[in-house]
Amino acid sequence: EKVAAAGAGSGHPCKLCRPGSHQPQPSGSEDCQLCPVGKYQPSSGQSECLSCSDGFTTPSLGSVEASQCHCPKNHLLLEDRTCGRCDEKTMWCPGLEAESNITSLSGFVIISEQALDAGETVPELGPFPSVPRPFACLSEVECKGQRLPGECTPSHAGIACGGCEEGFSGSEGRCSPCDEGEGLRIVGTLCLLVVYVGLVVSVIRIVGNPKKRYITASLSLATILGVYVSYLQLTSLLGGLELDLPFGMAEIVAFLQIFNLDLSVVQLDCVYGRSIQAAIVQKPLVLFATFVLLAVMWLAGNRIKNPVVPRSPQRVLLNCIGFTTNISFVPIAMNGFSIFNCYPDPSGGSSMVRLPDVLCFEDVWSSKVLPWGLFSLSISLLSFSALAVLAYKSPTMGHGAQNLSFLLARFRPESFTWNTYMLTRNLILAATPSLSHNSYLKIFIMTVVLLAYASAVLVYRPWKMPVHNHADFAASISLLLTLCASSGMSRTAGLQQTGDDADDAAWVFLKLATLVPFLATAALIVVLMFVSHRSSRTDLHKEKFASMLKLLFRTARSTVELATHPDQKATMAGLDNNSANLSLYDMDDICKACRLVDEILMGKFSRTSSRSGSKRRTNVTSDVVVLGL
């Protein structure tokens, strides 16, 4: 179309607007306007420009061809020639001339719907039928950004890059080549087996010791070690709280998984391949394998005729199984609750914290994870119920101190149910990571539980030896301090450290506050073990004192036998249980009782002075006083 320029009526020739421009008002003006962004014009002398298809735009003014219409920034060209909007927080879609390009941002991986349906997450190029789905990685180590859909950091693979490529072994977000350190892996596996068998033998020797009812040196050390192992198991819970732990503490938490029966340290997936079911079922299998090994060793020990070592009664095996169940309660409970510990994805779903390549409440989770997780959870709940019932029924059970030494030998007689309170604490702490996505709420609940437990230890002093109370209280406070310091490193706190403040004094203090309590507790446990060894030998292993204590209770038993019918077996069993449950806390009471009995036997207790409210006690050296003191 010809458009008259200015002065056309005076004889000036008409001019045509070039392609990419137009003359909206053909009034004889010579001015032609470029087509605006989002429009184009391939012809000359037009009065208007053509619009791009819905959702498309042009890179600049004056576009000539329809091919210059592209998806805008933060949009992706799809297979059906439409534009899909990208999530600006998880992926980079440059749009325009690069409208088919899409890469992930740091901390995220993007996967197409086709790959999700096929179960294969390999690097892909567009076009895609829909915008790839974003998944949050637990660490930027797995997802460093600027990756194609389905592409992870080298050696990582799977949804949320939570798995490892073939030929690599994974543990706590790290993938190591299987062909490196194979000899070290074999040596490590053998060492682990030796330690495992040694621990089983130690359990049989300690629990099967005829003096197990008393606080011996070995039982005292084993008690402190048990408190420390429980502390290490609970410290590993930090790995399930979505915390950006500092260098050092993160490695410690990863190593502590071995105390939770995690066999990934020996890289079994290099030999048998990676299996989602195996990751969940391995801990219950280790527990049952331990039960079988205990039974085999107990049977073998009883079949070997040895005049020096007597046959072990059946209660020894039952105590060993009970002791093993007690120690493995935290790992089994954590294993069961971990199937519900999920963190949200930007796309609206959620992934398991323990197995990030498993989407919670979807097909793989329902078919492969849920059944074994519920199996593990049922074991922990049944164990908790059985141990709680045994503890509460123990006072009414004959020979309770002998049959249930793994429950009663460590605690004062009046605190015979304390093991149930410990299991309750451990059960709540193991369940807490699965209660919410908010790390603050998780840490708050765990802090309240630990503070209540530590306060109860101070008030009731349930352990037989003071040093055991000190160890239990110190472990609880240490974990409490570590949790409080770690709360500032929560991924939901909005206070994540950046490169600019890496040397800031506040961040340095926060990092130290997470690590120092752990190291201080380790040092304190060593000191307490030394003190425990000395105190147990000094207070309970002197030959003279031990013989006096036995003679004292033999005298009391004889007195009861004379005063009652010879068939009063229940009374005799009660005396045996009382003597078995003596602790350091009871020594003062025994001495006072001996003085009082001495005064009664020697006729030095005045009835007249008793009525007036005064009791005259003299230091008379009778046999009972000598035996008691």
C-alpha cells in the first residue's frame, strides 16, 4: 500500500514503509514506525504490524518475519509450539533465540515427565512436551547447577541426584568409585566382622557373668559405653533435620551412621548393586543375625564340656537378646520412622531425606519402601512394649534381678522402670524428624525432650553409681547444645551462610558451638570411664568388704529361715533380689541400719528415751556393725 508522505499534494512522490515498520496514520507523513516488541511485518507499505502467537514475543523492535517470534525470558518452547513458564527459583530458561534451552540452578535438578515415567534420569535435550519438573537436592554437592534436564554432578544419578552411577558407591550424599580402595574395603569389612563378633562375645561374657547383678568394674565400664553409644546414635539424628552442618560436624554425623547399623560404609552396593529395599531392611536383618549368632554361641558353649566353666542357664541367652534389643532400639526405630521423613520439592511433591531419589507416597515408595519400613517400625514398637511390660512386672517376678539383669542391674531398686523412660525418650527423638518439614519445630521438640530427661536424671539419680548419672546428664546436655547451635543452620531458617560472611565471627562461633560439645563429651566419657573403673574396684571389689557383705545377707537369710517355714522360697528369693540390687547409694542406709540393729541386739535402745523423743545410740562393736561397716 502506498502512503502519501508530507507535502504529497505539492508534487512530492509517495514513499513505502519498509518491512518491519508501518505507518499507522496514512496522512501524508513520511515518518514510519518500527513494529513494537511482540509484533512483526514482512511486507512494505503496511499500516499495521502482525502480532505473534499468544505467549510469544520478539527480541526487539522492527521484527520482519514470524520466525522472529520466540518464547519470552523464563519460558520454554514445548513440542506443541507453545510456551511453558519456568520456575525462576529452580531453573534457567533464557527464552528468545535460546527458547529451547533449559538448565538447572544450583541446588536443584530438573527431570522431564517422560524420564520420570520411564524411571530413567539421563541428560536430555528439548523440545519437551511440558516444562521439566524441578527437585531439590539435599546438598549442592550433588546439584551444582547449569545442568541439562536429568543431569547431575558427575558420579551422581537419580531423582534429586540421590543415587550414584553404576560403578560408584554412595553414602550420605557422597559417591565413591568402586574400583578405588578395593583392598581397603575388604580389610574394612573384615575388621567390621571381627568387631561385630567381638561385641557379641563381650555381651555374652558381661551379661552371663555370675556377678552381673552387682556393679562390677566391667559392667560399670559397659554401662558408660552404653550411654555414650546411645548418645552417638541420637547425634546421628542431625542428618535427618535438613541442616547445613559445617565442615567437620557433617563428616562426624556421616561416620556415626555406623552406630545405627548402616552398612554403606563397607560399600556393599559395589558387590550386590544398589537396592532400595536393601537400604531399609538391612538394619532389622543385622538385628536378627545377632540374635541367631547369640543363640548359636550359647548352644555351642553349653555343648562343650568344661569343668571350669559351668553351663549357662537359659536366662543368660534371654538377657543377651534383651540387652541387644535395648542397644539396637534407636537404629531400628529411626529406620522405621525414616520412611515418613520427607522434604518438600518445588513441584509440590516430596522426597525421602534418607533416599532422595524416592518420591514419598508415590508408586516406588508404596511398593518398595513402605512395607519394609512398617516392618522395622513394628519391631521397634513391639520391643518397646515388651521391655516396658517386663520392667513394670519385674518386682512381682521371682528372681527378677537375675532373670532381667539387663534391665535392672544398672539402676537403683526404686528406679527399676528407668529403662522405660530412656526408651520413651529415644522413641520420641527418633520420631521427631518425621513430624514436620520445619526444622525449627523439630529442634524445639527434641530440645524439650532432652531438657526434661536431663532434669529427671538430676532429680531422681536413677543409676546405681554416681558416675553413670554424670555420664547420662552430660550426654543429654551435649546433644542439647549441639541442637541449639545447629538451629541457625537450618535450610528453613533464612540465615544461610554466604561466601561474604564465611569469616564472620558469629558464623565461626556457631560452627564451633556445634562441634565443641561433641568433642568435650568424648573427652568427658574417657575421664568418667577411668573414674568408674577406679571407683568400682575401690568400693565394690575389695575382698574383705565383699565377704562381709555376703556374710551379712547370709546371716539375714538364716534369721528368716529360722523364723519362717522352710518352704518360704518367695521370701528367700526376695532377699536374693534385694542383695543383687544393692548400689553405692545404699551403703549409707546399710550402715545406719546396722547401727540400729546393733543397738537393738545389744539392749542399748532405751524404750523410755524413745517415748520422750530421744534415741541414744552408742558405738558398740558387735559382729553386725563390723560386717556392715
